[in-house]
Amino acid sequence: MIRFLYEAHARRDIDGALSALTDDVSWPDVAGRRTLHGHDEARRYWTEQFATIDPSVSPLDVLDVEVTGDTARVRARQVVRDRSGNVLHEGTVVHVFTFDGELISGMHIEAE
């Protein structure tokens, strides 16, 4: 499901990305320094994000998965460009995903 989410994001397939998330998902808005809740807020966030910047996020490796199977930490390479192609940010981040069954119920970002 994590790979599917990254691939949907890369294609700018918001509906596909949302299909990997629970209806009440908690999702970070890093620039806004807040947590979004639910599909409507996540959709609005990605729609605005893709209109203003060009983010590219590629998973590098899974760092660990909790024994209970409900949490996974993924190191990802991130490049954020403005609409003219200028690099605004480049580096690695750690995405921590939580699951409810097979769907992603939340994500937050850890400093590496």
C-alpha cells in the first residue's frame, strides 16, 4: 500500500492516493504546520500543493515495521521544485505510516 501511495502521488493521481487512506486519515501539512484530517482536507492539500510546487518523493527503503504490523518507517528522497523548476528543497525524510487494516490511517515525518 505504501508503494502504491508513492506511485499515485508521483502520477498526481489524488483519487488513487486517497484510495490508500482511511476516511479519517491524519496527514501532515508541513508548510502549514498542522495536521489534516480526512479525505476532503487531504484532497484540498494535494490539489493546492500540485498547483504551487512540484514535489518528487521516492521511497529509498523501509527502515522498520512494528511487530504488530501497524507502523512502518520509510526513508524517502524528496526534491521540491517551484513551478519554474528551481529546487526549493532536496534531501531525505523519514515518513512514519500507521495502518488500520490494509489502509494507511496516518503519516507523520521524522527528522533523519
